[in-house]
Amino acid sequence: MSTIGPQSATTEKAHQYGDEVRYEFFKVVQDYVDAAANVVNLEPWVAAILSQPKNELITHFPVKMDDGTIRIFKGYRIQHSNVLGPYKGGIRYHESVSLDDLKALAAMMTWKCALMRIPFGGGKGGIKFNPRDVSRAELQRITRRFTHALGGNIGPEYDIPAPDVGTNAQTMAWVMDTYMNTVGHVEKQAVKGVVTGKPVTSGGTLGREKATGQGLVHCIVEWARDHNFDLEGSTFTVQGFGNVGSNASVLLARLGSSCVAVGDHTGYLYNPEGFNAHKLQDWVQAKGAIAGYPGGKIITREEFFATKADMFLPCALENQVGAAEAKVLDVRVVGEGANGPLNPEGEKLCLEKGIDILPDVLANSGGVTVSYYEWVQNKRSESWTLEEVDARLEAAMRRAYREVTAFAREKHCTLRVAAYALALQRIEAVYRDREIFP
């Protein structure tokens, strides 16, 4: 991440849990917005509108479990802004899901869509539970019941969910099918675009599975060009080996870069010769985690962050890199595959050490970009080739990277502030045109 200035870390609201400082994610994001707003002299009334989501939905719904008991789940859908188009954002299944985090993630979706010139707004949803603790049948019932509870609060022209942490294409197929069976037979085939990230066989698009990792790699390639850095023979570490981390690793391997350390919720592994990204991806898809993979040495979390490499790709959850981790990082660039993986303390220290940061608002926006392509195909009843999707994504990511870096040079600000500032300018232009109703 890029920082908003040396004072940023001290201005965050924080709670102390033992020796760990836990930042309020929404406040962190809002401080970045405030910094960017100052750079572009954002109209105060526009800033006020964007300072909170338009809607915060919380629902409690019952699900019958396999043993016959009834369990109550808590689900959320945050709708931040729809001034540019329908709300857009993932559904997360994780035990740490909270209103604050989802507000932050929904706001970030607003900035990503504006930055990428996509006619969507920002949204995010989730259910607070561990999907690994339930059976597949229970997971399907939880998903369908949550979709039914949301009812008309989602829709292909209103709010369009997608996969996120703990969810995947299968989850989206269940959401789509449940929604299709609630709108009536006449409209059934017209609402495939209610979600993106679906299986290709059910209206999804080619290239969506790798899209976020692909977008991250496009940014890394552009950074390498700017810095005369040869990716052939380079090394990287990756935290989180799910959809984003694994696909980014496979794509970087094709460019001649080697993953020398990897970690997820089950632990960390090191291999100075480099992991076979394809084999590790296959292992994780089969086993659900890197634990037990025979191709690496088990290391501690501290050893992982201290591993010397050219690049570090945080592709797990937010708030993973604080001051302690940043102090030992020995890399040239951080490419944020996750949302908010560096907290302001960690970000500040990285920049002071001369580590470049490709911010999440830019670097992981490939997913929503290809989601937009899927939505367009659904609306038009079209099916694009993988080559067409890939070419469109590459052009979009390269354009956004160039716009962000040019703005940062012009305004003498960090890449993160530049990305937020460009997004704010585009949203402000719409508000100036439309003004406020009534």
C-alpha cells in the first residue's frame, strides 16, 4: 500500500489487543479518501455523501443443519454507492465478517469501479461463519437461505454479488438459481447477470477465475518496465494461496519468476529453489490448504516475512502486515492482491524503506473488471473468447496503471492516494452533472 503521509498511522482509531494494534478498517479506508480528497479539492458535499454507505442491510436467518438442529446465521449486504451504476461486490463467508470490514470493502469497490471506468458502484456482503465447518449440503442451504433473505435487495440492475473469501463459482451458481426461482418464469432467463463469477456453463465468462491474479500480474509487469526490472529469474513470496495468490503465482512462473515462500491459514513453507506453482495450486484445490505439501520446509510466520525476495504478494485478508512485519520485509515491491493487507503502520515503514507498493484499489481490480465483462455478455446474450477477455483486461489494467502513476508524479503523492483521487474525481463529475434530488 502507499501511505497517506507520516501522520496517518497516529490518526487511526485503534483498539489494543495485547501487543497487537487492531485498526478499524473502514476508518483506515476513509482516511485514504480524505487524503485524496485534499489533493483534488473534492467538493465537501460530495465527500459527505461518500463518507457512509447508502444502505447497510443485516439479516438473521434460520438454516436446518444435517443433524436436524436449527442454526441462526447473521448475514450482511452493504451498498456503498450506485451513482455510477448498480452496486457490485463479493459475498464473503468467514468467521471474522463484520459490519466495519464490509463497509470498508464496499467503499473500496466504489473506488475500484470508478478508477477502472466501469459503470458499477460499490457493494459487499457476507455471512459470519467458517464455511469449512459445515457440509456441502449445509453450505448450499445457507447460501440459498441468505439469497432468499436478501430478496429484492439484489438484482442484475441493482446489486450484483460475486465470489470473495470463502465463496466460489459454485456459491454463485446457487445464488443465481435461488434468485431465478423467485422472480417468476417470464423473467427467469433474463436475470443471469444477478451474480458474476458463475461457472462458465451457467453463464459465467472465460478468464474470470484468474482475473484478479491476472490483473495483479499486469500491474507487476508494468512496474517492472518502469523500473527496468527483469522478471526472468526474479523471486517472490505470496501470502494466501487461494484464487488470487495461486493464479498470480502460476502466471508469474510463466514469466520466469519463482515463488520461494508461501503461506496461508495453515502455516508457511519455504523452498529456495522455488515451488512448482502448478503443482501447489493443484494440491490446494484438492486439499483446501498448503498444509502437508511435500515440496517445502515449514517455517514460522516471522521467518516468512523476513524471507528475502524481489516481490511480496499479500493475497490473504486485510491487516496482515503491520509494523513488525514491515520491519523485516526484504523486497523491492509489494503487490496487493488482497484488500487492505497493509495497515497504515506497515505501509509507512515499507515506503520509508524504499519498498514500492502497488495499491489494492489498482492491483486487485482485475476481478471486478472481468465481472463487468461477464455482466455485459449476460445482458447481450454473448459469449466472448478467452483471448478477447484477456486482451480487454490487459488494456484496462495498463491504462489504469499509467493513469495512476502519471497522476502520482504530477501531484507528488503516493500511488494509493493517486488511485483514490482519480476515482473521486470521476464520481464528483457525475454528482456535479446530476446534483441532488429533489
